[in-house]
Amino acid sequence: AGDIGTWNSKKTLSVVESILINDKKIHIKRTWNPNSLLWCFGEVEGNWTEVSQEKLEETIGFSFDSFSNSMLISQTGEMFLDMTASTKTSLFSTVLGLDDWLVRSKKAQTAVDDLLGWINDLEKDLIESAGKISELLSVNYKAKSKDWLSIRKEKLSVLRNKKFSAEREIQINKANALQAEKKFQDLLQAYDKAREKAKQGATLYRELLTEFYQIEKTLTSLVSNKNMLLKEVKRLEDNFSEGVCPLCQGEISEEHLDKEFSRLEKEILSLKEEEAGVRRDLKKAQDVQKAAFEEAEALNKASDVCRDKKDAAGLVKSRLNQELVYLGKDIKRLSSEIEDLEKSEDPFLKEEEERNLRVAQLKKGVKEFEKELEALRRTKTSVEFWIKGFKEVRMMLVEEALSQLEIEVNTSLHSLGLLGWRIFFAMDEETKSGGIHKGFSVFVQSPYNDKKVRWESWSGGESQRLRVAGTMGLINLILNRRGIPTNLEIWDEPSNFLSEQGIADLLDTLSARSLELGKQIWVVDHRALAYPNFESTYTVVKEESGSSLKVGFYQ
């Protein structure tokens, strides 16, 4: 759109172009203010959708470089031969898609690098697996089993000895417990008897004490009666002179007095004798009571001793019974450990089985790794071939393209009247390291010089016709390689620097080209080119009132 309106224009502009590709009509629309790129398909325009420049170029098989060097030969752009070597190379590679083969070669190299990485990883895995297998097989499970059986046998012997000792000790303790129980029962009986004797002694002591008190009371009564009799004797003696008996109040006589004294003396004597007997009984009772007290005390002490012995025997019995409980638990625990140990299986048998299974899995994995490694190596060998293969394909295409370009250009030279002239092309070369040295060389050989001369060093008058021939050859090459038939070709000021004869030869060549290829070829020039074979001529005239398009030459 910018090629139609001026840059300062604020109008909304659009350009629509319709092309036919493989019997499929595509309408392309580019707008300005706002900028957009749209397309649609079918005979009739409509249902426009946005499309990217890359997608459009991919679909029509044409890029800006391809178009500007095959359909529109602009006066502002350089002709093919005038381009620098790097520009020629870039253009040649771009329009013919030659760099795609380098990309493929790099992808092949990347794929080989990736394959090498996978191969290295697999080789490491193989080494690691081999190391694991070796490590697993280095374990001597037979020796481990033998050691385990020996240790188990030793443990069983220790446990059985402990159990035997515990059983023996429990028998001893049971016997000791029975003895302690018997002793305890004997001491308990002795204690009960001692307590009973102490109780009897206490009872006897109390009875003797009661009897002792009774004798003391009797003795007191006797002493009192004796004292009363002594008092009566004294009264008789004191009252004798009065002639009255103080006892019977009768008349006292010698005879009566003797009689009373005799009676009193007898009673006193009888009381004294009785008192002496009571005193003897009291003394005896005191001795018996003291002996009974001492015996009671001794019995109490014996009872306490029996009680202490009984309590000690009870503690021994309790301790022995407790030890029996502990020993019973030990025997039960030892029996359980012995049973568990006797039932225990050799753990190394299972470990050896697991080891063998693991080794089998690793060996299977090794075979899979080796199979995969072999496949990767074969793939690597195949892909490695294409690192250079794609470059060789590219070089082959370059050689073919250059050969075709030389044919096309040299044919155009003949058409342009340059008989005996030839142009030679040389492009990329592979270096010793396998890289590509990019370059594009053009050589000219004229009838006047057998040696090839670099285009950059050429200064002859035929240069413009050589340029045109180079451009024509490039046009034919691009369209042929792209497989795109076109019915239009525009040349912008191709007559620059040409002589009258050169212009005539150029127009004859373009006329023949138009008829041969069935194309419309437009020649745009600032000067009027008087040539009879133009089908029609249009002139753009710029006046003060504006620009206008005239049919034919404007005088």
C-alpha cells in the first residue's frame, strides 16, 4: 500500500492480489492505516482472515528476495552480478533454499551429539550395572550361612545352659522354699505354744498374786486380833485392882484372872503360830509369785524371739517365692528364645535368593542396554553419514544450480548479442575441517581474452548487457527451482548505461522471452524507447495539475 499512497497520506489504502497455485485461487490483501495482511480462498473474495508474512511466503513459495529478483527487477536494487559476494551467496542460498541443507546437517550433528550423550549414558549404565553385578557376586553367602549357623549353635548352647542353670536353681529354691515353709510352720507352732505358755504363766501369776493378797489380808487380820488380845491382857492387868473383869464384867478372882490369862495366852499363842504359818505361806507365795513373774517374762521373751524368727522365716519364704517367680519368667523367656532360635531360618538364604534375582534382573538390563546401545550406535552411524551427506547434497544442488545458472546466463548473453562471451560461477567450498567456506565468484570470458576475469575487475563496455544476462539467468533459475509459473515480469530502467545497439539487443531479447515464455514483460524507463515490437505503450505524464496515464508515446 505504501507503494501507492505517499507516506504522509492519512488515507486508508489497500492492495488486493489474486494468484492461482495448484488450481487453488488465493486472494491476498494488504492494508495501510491500519496495517494488516489478510487472505482468503476461492473464486470470490470474502471471509478475510489474518495471516503472517512467514505463513504467506511458505504457502506461495515466494519471499521478498525471490520476488524482487524474478518478477520485479527494480532500478533501486542491485542487479545480481553487481551484488557483493556475500549478498550473492545469501540471495542464492535463500531463494534456492540451500541453507536448509546446512540446517539439516547441523540438526544431524545435534542428533549425533545427543546420540553420543545417550550412548555415553548407556555405557556408564553398563559399567555401573557390571560393577553392581560384580559387587553382588563378590558376597560369599555360603560362608555367611556357615558363620550364622555356628553363631546360632553357640547362642543355643548358651541359652540352654542358662535354662538348665535356671531350672536347677529353681529346684534348689523350691527345696529351700519348702524348708523355709516347714521352718516357718514349726516356728509358728513354737510361737503359738510360747504365747500359750506365756499366757498360762501370766494367769498363774495373777492367781498367785491374788492368793498372796489374801494371805496378806489374813496376816493383817491375825496381827490385828493379836494386838486386840494384847490390849485385853493389858486391860485385865490394869483393871485387876478394881475387882471387875473388863471382858465379862464379872467379879475378878485369882482363879478367874488365871483362867482369862490362860485363855488369852492360848489364843495369842494360837494366833502367833497361825501368823507364823501365814508368814511362811506369804513368803512362799512371794517366792512362787516372783518365780511365776520371771517365768512369764522369760516366756514373753521366748515368744518375741519366736515371733522374730517366724517373721525372718516368712521373709525368707517370701524372697524364695519371689525368686521362684523370677526364675520361672527367666525359664519361660529362655524357652521362647530357644524355640525362636531353633525355628529361625538362615537369613542369608533369602538374601542369596534376592541377590541372584537382582543379578538376573541386572543381566537382563545389561542385555537390553547392549541391544539399545547397538541400535543407538547404528543410528549414530546412519545420522553421522548425513552430517556430511546433507552438505554434499547441498554442494550437489549448488553445482547443479550453478551449471543451470551458467546455461541460462550464457543463453541470455547470446540473445543479447554477446556472441563468444561466457560467464562462469563458483560458490561454496568445503574446508578441510568439514566446514563450508561461503563465497560466490563470477568470472567473465570474452572473445578478446582467453583467460577468465573476475567480474569485480571487469570494466568493459558490455557490462550492462552482462548484468542483464545475469539477471535473466537468475530469474529463470529461481522460477524453475521454485516451480512457480508466472505470467508477469517487470524491468525497471534496464537501459541504463546501454548503447543504442545494446538497447535494441535487450528489447529483442525481452520480446523473444515474452513470446517464448508466454509472459507479459513490462519495461519501465524514464526515456521513450522506440521499439516496434511493443504490444502497447503507456506514458505517465506529470503536470502542474497532477499526474496522468497516457496510452502511447506522449509528445
